Amino acid sequence: MNIAETVAEPEKLRRVVIEPLSRVEGHGKVTLLLDEEYHIRQARLHIVEFRGFEKFIQGRPYWEVPIIVQRLCGICPVSHHLAAGKAVDQLVGVDELPPTAEKIRRLLHLGQTLQSHAVHFFHLASPDFLFDYDDRVAHRNVVGVIADHPEIARRGVLLRKYGQEVIRVVAGKRVHGIATVPGGVNKALTVAERDYLLTDLDQMIEWGRDVIKRMRQAFEKNPGYFTDFATIRSHYLSLIRADGALDLYHGGLRAKNRRGGLIFDHLDYQRYEQVLREQVKPWSYMKFPFINSLGPEQGWYRVGPLARINNCDFIPTPLAEQERRDFMAMGRGQLIHVTLAYHWTRMIELLYAAEAIKELLHDPDLLGSELAAPLGPLAQEGIGVVEAPRGTLFHHYRINEDGLIEKANLIVSTTNNNQAMNESIRQVAERYLNGKELTEPLLNQIEVAVRAYDPCLSCATHALGQMPLVVELVEEASGTVVDCLVRDADGTIRNAEFPRVLEPGLA
């Protein structure tokens, strides 16, 4: 049975809601529509918060944007800061930063990657590996990890702390610091700061190696479940260095199809609009990007650690490269589509970030004094792209003659994974939930599938055009919906069918 994206007469089906999704950054829900035999007819991921940064930064001076857009998120503000900073570089006519400025930005980005990967795996995802899915909800969380696996929890805290210290040293604060200025950075790194960051770094690298070892053991312990669960065949998109290496800060765009063939390669990311399009659907605040040449039905793709490891030819640090080779050997020359392998590849990148930080801290350019390039004539458009922890992140700005933002388009990592997350949810629903009476442990498997992508839902909610909205008036005592008003994505306002009674405890 294939679960359809849309169904006829959905009001006649039973509606089960998982709300809120737990152990993810931001607020979202999943809705399942079931018939009388518990067959799932529809499964959707909904993002229920709205941010709208693309709209309200209009009219702001371009130099404010790298500071403003950090407020999209408290988990990955550095990624937005750097992507916007790279776009501003283009606006002020700077094509190449001084080596010191670029390497300070790279150091900042690596610290962001390390801390974000650590907080997601150890704090949010590790219960999915350490406890059974039918474990008690009160225990199946980071508190349970601290109680039963204190050393793992401790390492997670210290790995995250180290990444945050890198951010603090470079940007002044652990969250929402400021480092980039048009054409460079605003602060040099001192010898004392460099030496401080070298303290305990070898321990971080060793812990990174150890968690990958534990990940491999988890996959070997239950290979069938990890191979099949939420697994979908997809295309992949990421930045790639000129020599094919993994690069999180800069590069060209590479897209591979499901079989590993190239769709495009080393594409200048300033031309992204030639190859990517975005679709809007009325039931989500998130857009649905796709590769234009393949169309919206077949052109969706995945980004993030799994995409980057599948796409790159090698990792330019020795320990992470060996781990990449061991991981890719599972595919026997083919791409690896296992959704839960996002966790494994995320830890490979954590190890890479720690190794790359060490290399940068020993680079004499890092302690240089040339922090910004001379500014050129003001341009009308600027596009900045980085590989955020969750995947490829696009910031695109157009300004007027006064330097004020006229138009902004952000395609964030979680938005790029939007269709893929929905496909994984449908796969889990079809294989593990279909035809069964739903229980909390079964519904938890939907959340496990979503968590694998490490979605940052607050980053991803940027409506295009009219904002879809549903307002329901519910009688508290009986749970009856007595009125419902709907505004569709095209701006049409209509009354929904009522009255209807929500399933007790499920609405």
C-alpha cells in the first residue's frame, strides 16, 4: 500500500496528531489519517510556527542583516551569520577575503558544527540508540541518559561546551555573537586565545572517535532495523571543494541522483536559481525545494551530513577520512540511503570539525592582522551559501541604491529536507504502523524518523505569499469543534466542515 499525500474526503477519516514533536529544535507536529481498519491513508509533517524573516528584514540596511538573521535560531545562529556575511561581501564588491579573515570565519563555523552536532546527538538523539522505543517516556530522554549512561552524557556536555568556547572566543558570545563585517571579520585571534582553544582539543578528538565506534556497534547489533527504518532513496545536494573534498564553508554545488550519477557539479552557488525551485503547499509554513530539471515530483533531494558524506570524494583530515571510507564501504560502491545513518555521518563530521580546528589553530595565518579586504563598488545582489550543521543554507539579498534590502530569499537546511522528512514519515507509517492500533511507542517511531534529520523547525518557517492559517473554536467540555475558519495559501478564506468531534487526547 502506498500512502497518498492527499486523500479524498479526509474529514471522514480518523485523525491522529503527534504534537508537539519531542527532542527537536522548534515546534512541529505530524498528522496521520486512518480508516476504520487502522490503515494509514495520509501522513504529513506540519511546521506550526511562523518566523517570516524574509519579509521583515526588507527595508533594513544591508550591513545589519548578518546580525539580524542570527535571531532565526539559538542553535545555529553562526551559520546564518556567516551565510549572510558572505552575501554582504558580494554586495560590497569583495570576492576574496584576506587569509586571516577567511580562516577566522572557518574556525567559527567549525566550532558551530561541533557544538550543534554534539547537542543533537548526545542530548536529543542518543535515547533512540540507548533505550528501546517502548521505554517509558519519562525515562526515554536526556535525563535517562544522565542516569544510566553518565559518562556518555558528560562527554556530550563537554564536546558542546568546547564548540561553544570556540564561538565565544571568535565572536564574543556563545550565542548571537558578532564576528563578520563587510569584507572580513572584526577581531583578531591572540596567541593566548589560540593556546586556550588547544587545551583539551586532543581529548575532544578522541571522544569523537569513540562515539563513531559506538555508532558502528549499534548498527552491527541490529543491521536490519537500521537499514530499513525510514530509509528512502533520494537525490543529494551539498557544497563541494574544487578538488572534491568535504568543505563546510565554501565551494561549488554538487547534486547526485539516487544511483550516484551527477546531476550537476561544481556549480557556482550564485547560479542556484537556475537549478533549484521552491513549491508551496497549503498545509505547511515550510517551502518544498526541488531540482528544476527533474520537477517537483521527482526533484526533491536531501542535504546535511548524509548528503555531504555521499557527495564528497574525500575528507581533508586523516581520522575522519578513514571513518568516511569505513562508512562508505557499507554501500559497496553505491550511495548509502539509510536515514538513521544521518547520525553516523553527523559524528564523522564532528570528528572532522575537531581535527580541522586543530589544524587551523596551528596555522600561522590565523594570528595575522589583515582582517578585511578593501571594499569595491556596491552591487545590487549578494548570495551567500554555507553548509550549516543540518545542510546547505542559502541567503540571497537584493538591495536598492540606498543600500536597503528590497528582497530576501532564504532556503535553510531543514527546508531543503522538507519533502524527504515527509517521505520518511510515510515510509515508517506504511511499514511499521499501518493496520495496527496506534500506541505511544509506535508513534515514537515517527519522531525517531524526524529526529534523524536534526530538523531546526524555527529556521525553516518562511512562508511564500499568503500565510495559510486554520483557526478552530472548540467547546472545552465536549471537545466539539463548533466553528472553523481556514485561510488557504492563495489567500482564500473559507469555512471548514463542522461540527466534528476530535479524538480524545489526540487533537
